Amino acid sequence: MKCKYWSKQLFDLVPYTPGEQPKINDLIKLNTNENPYPPSPNVAQLLQQFNIGDLSRYPDPNSALLSQALATYHDVEIDNIFIGNGSDEVLAHAFMAFFRQDKPILMPDISYSFYTVYCDLYDIQATPIALKEDFEIQLADYATPNGGIIFANPNAPTGRAICLAEIEKLLQVNQDSLVIVDEAYVDFGAQSATALTQKYDNCLVVQTFSKSRALAGLRIGYAIGHPRLIEALERVKNSFNSYPLDMLAQASAVASIEDDEYFKRSLQTICATRAWTEQQLTSLGFKVIPSKTNFLFVAHASIPAIDIMTFLREKKIIVRHFSKPKIDNYLRISIGTEQQMQQLINQLQAFL
Amino acid sequence: MKCKYWSKQLFDLVPYTPGEQPKINDLIKLNTNENPYPPSPNVAQLLQQFNIGDLSRYPDPNSALLSQALATYHDVEIDNIFIGNGSDEVLAHAFMAFFRQDKPILMPDISYSFYTVYCDLYDIQATPIALKEDFEIQLADYATPNGGIIFANPNAPTGRAICLAEIEKLLQVNQDSLVIVDEAYVDFGAQSATALTQKYDNCLVVQTFSKSRALAGLRIGYAIGHPRLIEALERVKNSFNSYPLDMLAQASAVASIEDDEYFKRSLQTICATRAWTEQQLTSLGFKVIPSKTNFLFVAHASIPAIDIMTFLREKKIIVRHFSKPKIDNYLRISIGTEQQMQQLINQLQAFL
């Protein structure tokens, strides 16, 4: 279906495939790492009270109230914050702003699969660095000349985290290029590099409201870094779309930040459910990669991942599988509610 | 504030400057062509009843319900529709998808100033074509070899429209490249080229919910064209951000389309207010360019635009001025409510 009106760079572009969002009743959806709990009741209240007449006005192009709320929350300045339409947009802008370099960028061979799509989109060369055994990222392997470095911490789809000391070491030996730490899942138990952005001007941290804050439906992501890095992102954003976040998303994000107690409580619940699920899966013969995220990456000792996935799907439980070398016998299972995970374990027990 | 971590293409990038959104009470804001009336009450009802728990899920990446509603509304098929986060994002994707060509693209020398910013962002060459006297776009001037053509109809900031027969002629003589018709303001009285997209595969129409539908605060734009053109846009979008529109924006847009009576009534009111304002301004000595939009582009016979703008600002009325050759003695005045335009005229009478 290509045609002569296309820019020729599009012909070989292979877009990212998001996890499916099936419209099936009573589905237990454990395939896209969404939060099983609703966002803070503050968000509901805000929407109830929102003055609809305001929607005819453009939103604040700079999301200033949200930037300030995030700056306060992370103990940084407002000019350390960049806001985007989900962390996917923030990452896309960052690839364009920083990674169009003469040398290839470095990234783990197994990580968020959108990274290589951005490279194709912006004609960026990338060198994949193999994960170690058991899917560990070894940052010592990244200390070679490069046009930039990106990795997710904790990594996806593996769930493994690396410690801050390792990241700081990398920032020190890699001062000629930017290091992006994608912290989409950091709130579920890993250490954030946010503090390092105040010490190193080559560190950009990216976070999202889609997982821990249960606002995937509203598309809010952000970056934290040195003001010169933020300025580059603003320059790209303002050459692309001045108003990336709508009014309701901006206001809801602020409402979420203001309810820290609810946030922490729901994180605790999810982490407790993760621990229980890990234990159950292990006793069912699964190998479970240690997770600091809201998902588990698991492989069964004897039954192929595809067979398990197919069986679960018949039982209306959806998990995610990646047809990629090294990980094609693994399943990524999002942490749902206690009840949902109990149903998952019940079904697996029956199957195995 | 540039730094070594930037991609070098950013160094000379000059971003678009959106109209200001000042936080001043009792301001009469006539500078960004927003709709002075609220969106359909259907939108308010929808937000009141929205199940907040749904926000923890990703939105439909394809905005299928909204695409279908737009297809029905415009009497086209769903695969003729592409949805984006405001028409700015749709335009940005279109520039990337279609205009990275060997030959320069053509556009009016006076038009939406974001077009040249996209060109800089994606390294696209553009040849400006001068407007005729009184700011008319003469499409006969565009029948030269080119990598694509874009113009706004009605044009901004002039407000002038061209007729469909002229556009159809251009599509016929320009079959080697794509023609984008940016119809942000078309609902206020111009003829839409939507029907031409069903006849010509080199025509892409772009529209928005930000003006006529009073939903600037929610960021909804779309394109209509041949499925092969839509596929190109999808390919870029899915290599950039799978989920451009949040749940509330998608649902609100559908709610707006469903209330056609309210939509038509508010358009009529705005057009009537425009006619009244035009008459008043003319009798005050202004030259008023014939407008098919929700704004008027005006110059006074004897008083410089800057002086008028400065005076109005002191009176808490904000209008827009562009410091550009040919139009720097003009002001662009959005059509507000009847009462707001009465206050504008009162102030101008006092000043002149």
C-alpha cells in the first residue's frame, strides 16, 4: 500500500506494536503493565468539578503547574522538568534532540522495543549490547565511544534493576555523550537516578504517570535533567506541537501528585501482590526473574511459553509474549489485583 | 545555552511561538482564535459520568470510535481518517510522511507560521509563493514542479478562502505530489475539500476540534484522505507515540460530533457576530479582509497596528500582531461573544 506521495524514508519503517487492548468482557488483562487500581480519588473529584467552559481555551503550552508540582515532588527546579504526551513522546523527542550523532548509540539488546523504532524514524545508528546471564545489564560494557546511551531501569521486559552506584560510574566515564535512564517502572522498588541529574549534566531521567500513578488513559510523561538538556527538548517540542498535554491531563496529573498517601499505599499493595505471585509461580516450576517492576518475567521449566499463553487466553487471561531470540520462552505477566493473580495461579495449577 | 549533548540540527532550529495565554482576570482574549462559547453540554455530561477507574488503562491507540464518528460525519470510510493530538501534531506527521522530497515544497509566503518550522525540524526545503493583492492565494502560481504543496483554506492569518473549483484544478495539474489543505477554520463559512479526497489520491485535508468545536483545551486534530495517505501517517505515528489521544479527549470529541444542533447554532452565532464586527470596524476606518474564519484581519487607514494593539492591551483586550513584512500593519482579531466585540468596538471608538 506504499505510494509515490510518501517520503521514501517511510518505505522501510517498521512501527512499534503496542500490547493489544481487546474489548472482551471479564478479561483479566495482564499484558500491558497497567495499574489494576484506579488513580487517586482526587482525580475523580477534579473531573467532577471541572469547568467545561475552560475547554474552549488552549491549555498551558508549558504545563507550568504540573512542572512545578513535579519539581517539588522530586526536589529539583522547574527548569529541570520537561513534560510530554506520555513518556513515549518524551523519548521520541529525546532521540531527536540528542541521539542524531556521528557515532552509534548504545542500548541493551533486550529492552523496550520502541528504542530501535525511534532510531529508524530519525535515522540513528544503534549498537545493541548483550545482557548478561539472567538478563542483567552490565554498564561496564557501555564504556566505549558512543553517540549516547539509553537503558530502562528497571529494564523491560525483564524487570531487573541496576543500582545507582553503577549508573553514577557510567556517568563519570561517559562524559562526552548523554545517558538516558528510562524509569517507567522505578516506583515499584528500584532506585531513581533523579538525584544524579543534579550532579551530572549528561544524565536525563524519563518517568511516566502510566504505571505507578494509574493514569495510562491520560498520557503524561516527563523528563528530569540539566536545564540545557530540558531546553533541547523544549526546542524540539515547540517545533512539533506547542500544546502536547490537554487541560484535563495536566490537572489530573497535579491532583495525583497531591495525593501521596494514596500513591504509596497502592504501590505497597502491588509490591505485596508481586511477592505473593512470585512465590506461587516459583512453586509451580517457573523461573522468575527478580523484579523491581509491576510485572514478572517468567519461563517454565518444561512447558513452552506459547502453550501457556494460549491456554491462559482461552481462560480469558492475557499475558505478553515477545517473539525475540533469548526471550521467546518467557512470558511477561503484569501484576493485577490479589484476586486476579489468585485466578491466574488457579488456572496455571489446573493446566500444569 | 546550547551544549555538546544536543544533536547539531537543533542549533539553528527556531521554534514556533504560540499566542500568549496570560493569566489575567477579566481579560478579553481575542488573540488565539478560540471559540468564545463552551463545547456541547454533551461533553460536560460525559465528564460527569466518566468511570475514573478506566483511566488506569491505555486508551484505544487508534481512536476507533472517534474515527468512525468522523467518517460518518464526513461521509467517508474509517480508513480515510487519521487522528492526532491536535492538528499541529497531524501536520507535523504529514510533513515527515510526505514532504521529505528532492524538490522543495510550495506554500503561501503568508500563512500559518508553523509550516516553515516543520520544514526546519525535518530538513525540508520550501519555496514561498507570494499572495496576490489583498492576500488572495492564487493556485495557478503553484503549478510548477514541487515536492508537495500546503496551504490553509481559509488562510491564516488573513481569513480569506479560495473556492473548491480552484483546488480541484490544482489537484488535476499536480498529480506528482501531495496537496495538503489545512482547514482549521473551514467550518466558519468556507468550502471543505473533503469530497475531493474521495476523488483524488493526492489530496489530504486537515481539520481540528480547537476552533469550531470549542475543544482547544483537549487537543484533537485529524486528517482525511486516501487510505494510502492515512497509512503513511499511521506509520509515522506508530513509530513516534502509539497513544496520541487520551481517553477523555477521544470520548469528548465523539460527544461533540453527536450534538450537531449545538455545533451549528454556535457557528451561526459566531458568523453573525463576525458580520456585525466587520461592519463596525469598517465604519471606524479599518480595512477588513473578507473573512471565512472566526477572526478578522484588519488594518487602520491612519493608525499603526502596534499602537492600536498597545492601547487595547491596556484596556485588557488582547489581539494578535505578526512582525512580518507585508502584514505588520495588520491585527488579527478573534471573534468573541457579542458582548466582547461590543466592548472592543467601544474601546476603539474611544481611542480613534
